[in-house]
Amino acid sequence: MAFFNYKGSQVHYESKGEGTCVVLLHGFLQNLSMWDILVERLSDSFQVIRVDFPGFGRSEVLLEEHSMVAFSDCLIQLLQEINVVNFQCIAHSMGGYVALSVLQKIPGCIEHLCLFHSTASPDTKKNKINRDRAIKCLLYKPDLYISTAVRGLFNQQFYLPLEEEIFQMITQTKKLSINALASTIKGMKHRKDYNKVLSNSICRKNYVAGRLDPIHSFETLKNEAKFNGAVFIPIKDGGHMSHLEQNEQVHRILIDLIENIED
């Protein structure tokens, strides 16, 4: 367990293994533990770095807004402190927004970016309205919001088989700062359009998307990947949380991508 100081806040990260660097970025309502299985399988051959974004996991809340730009600045500082120049990156959902901000700021650093159930597009007008509603619900009825939001990450067919994992996520999320969660929702709402950044990037690019994803449209991500010159990888029977829903299949895909194994 390790921490670094970012603008007066202690941010938790972990680094395991040696070799070329792989950075794993978690999504909203999650923390670096979502990558436990992948870390164990990669760390024999790679240096694997993962971080709890401010306000999540063991990291403290930031005094400023929890914007995707602030999160990317935080990540860049960590990478500089531990002397990481180039790396591959797997970024889940919100983590993808952060990775794209990093790609814009220091475009040569990411050699391979995998958007894992994530998008380079900004929120639509409808999504922004839903973010505002989510913030109101979170502030007035936090337990209801958290239970609903965590379950909303999963396709309904996985509620029963993943009942324990969902319960643990809800329990962990209820320990977090409500104001930090609200600030992060606002940060996602105001994120930029990074399609041009990604399209112009010469790094190796992948989208991994689930047909059963309740958060991001499968077909929309497929078209976006094509526009941005990225290889699109479908998960037929998985959704937004495919690393839990289709554990073995998805971890094999992610490992193959990092090892650059061609089909």
C-alpha cells in the first residue's frame, strides 16, 4: 500500500511487478480492487500500476472539483513521481475519460489505450439532465441513490448470480463522501469531447464493449471505434461490468491485448 500527495490530499496507489508498464484505471463507484485478478495475471511480466481516484477507495477527497481533468493531473503527477514515461492503459468507464484527458495533455505517453466499456464522446443533453437528477437524489436520499446506481451498472440478468459482489459494492460505496460523489458526477457531466484526440492519436487503440451494457450503447461504441481507428472487441454475453459478469473470457481478452496477441 502506497500513497502520494496531490494538492494536499493523500491518494492511494499500488505498483506490482517489473517490466514495461501497464496502468489500470477504475470506473465510477469502484476502486482499484476491481483489477485484483488482472493484476495477479499480469504482474509476472509487467509493472502494473493502479490508483484509487480521489474520493474513492482509500484516497482522500480533493478540495477542488472532482473533474476528469483534475483526476488526469493527479495521475500524471503519480506517473512522474515514480518515473513512468510510457505505458499501456486499460481504463474502465470513468477511467476512460481520465485516460483520454491524459492522452490530450501528454500524447506520446500512452502507447496502447483500451477503452473498457467507455467512450470518447461527451454526455448528451439527456445524459446531462440525468446527471443533475442523480446529484439531487444522492444529496437527499444517498442510500437509495447508491443502491440504485450500483445495481444500474449491471444488466438485470446478473443481479442474482452476482448478488454478493453487488452487495459488497453497495457497502463500500456507502462509506464514501457524498459530496465527493456528487462532485465526480458533475465532473463526468462536464467532460470534453475527446473523439478528435483519440482519432488523431497514433497509439494502439481498442474498444471493449458489451452487448448487454445498460450504460453505453453497444452500437454507438462500435461506430465510435470505427471513426477513431480503433479495434472493436465485442463481449456477447456481458455488460458494463463484464470483468465480473464474464470473468474468465474478459480477463483473457484483456491479457491478450496487453501482450499484443493477435487473433
